[in-house]
Amino acid sequence: IGDFIAGFMAEMGARTGHNWIEIAAEPAHAADGHIVWQCRVILRRQHGEEEWGWGVGFQLDNPPPYTLLKASVRCLGSG
């Protein structure tokens, strides 16, 4: 997940425009019904007609140690 996000962050290096990161985590249920955290990390950029948001969604097991549920990883975004 870190390498995926780092690739998009590299595109945010321009000193013009507006860049931001949206992060969310909310309780949800996994496919087997147990409670997890549904997480979303989206990097956004806006500069004139250039506007995009790309990121990743995933679930973390709950309770701690919040293990990543690998089958839940999804690419998110539009541009």
C-alpha cells in the first residue's frame, strides 16, 4: 500500500495548484461478518483543468493489532 500511495505523492510535487490527502476510517463488516475498519486514503490534486483523486481502500481487522485484510485492498479514484 505504501508504494502505491508513494507513486501518487510523487505527482504532487508541483509548487502550483492545490494538493490534499483525504483519509477516512469507519466501522464496517467483513465478508464473513466480523467487525473491521473500512479505510480510505485518497490523494487529490487540482490545478486549472487538472483535477484528480487516486488512492486505495482497504479493511483492517478489529480489534488490534489491526491486521490488513489483503483481499479487501481496492484501487480508488478518478481524474
